Amino acid sequence: MRAIYCRSHAIGSIAIRTFDGLRRWSHCAGLVDDEHVIEARAFEGVVITPVADVIRRSSQWVMVERRVPDEAAGRAWARSTVGRRYDWRGAVGVPANRDWQDPRAWFCSEHLTMWEIKAGLHRFRPDTRGVSPNDSYMVADDRWFVVPV
């Protein structure tokens, strides 16, 4: 599975990076195919977006490849969430260490992390309370975090 991590000069991006300890990334999304991502966006919720649009609105970006046991299951879960609302509590709650696994609404890094879990990749402890884009980017992608399906 592929993920994109990015940032921009927009006020929302700056605010997310500031509240996340002045770290690098403010947004992330998973690629559903070679040309589209599924992402959770403020004011839009969970949407399918062309990768080119994500890159165009970014001042910096990086693509990451992750090995997952069941990429199709993860992709199917992500598609099933399109249309869900944006998790504003998640956007402001990452530094507050709040529970992030509310299936009715998604913040970008919550969505990407659950997508990975549904694909069989568990990179965070089950008691993790918040996942920022930077947390998602920095956690190791090695075999010790893969749970067999």
C-alpha cells in the first residue's frame, strides 16, 4: 500500500504542525490506485481525490510504500468510508491524546492508520490515544508490526 504525507503554507497546515510539536507533516492519505487517494479533508470529510491535486496543493510531499498482508481488504474498507464526515475533534485532539477510533468521522492520520489495520498492518499499540500525520510517518514499517491474517 502507498501513502502520501504532505504539508502546505495554508493556515490549517501550519496550525496542525504547530500543535503537533512543530513537526514536518500536516496531512496524509492512502493511494487507492495509481492516480487517486482517499483522504479525510476539513470541510469535505472522507473523499476520493486525484493524487495530482494533493501534490499541487502541497509545498512538500513524500510517498511511502508499506507492506501489508491484505491490501485489497484495506482498500475496500477505505472505499466504504467515502462520504463520512471530518473528525474535527481528531484534528484538535491529537495533542490532547484523545481516543481516535470513532468510525463516524475521520481525521487524515486516523483514517490512514485504520486503513493499515484493516489491511493487516498494526504499527501502533492498541492503547494508543492519538495518531498525528507525523506519528504515522515515523513509526517503523518492519515485519514486527505485521499481524498475520
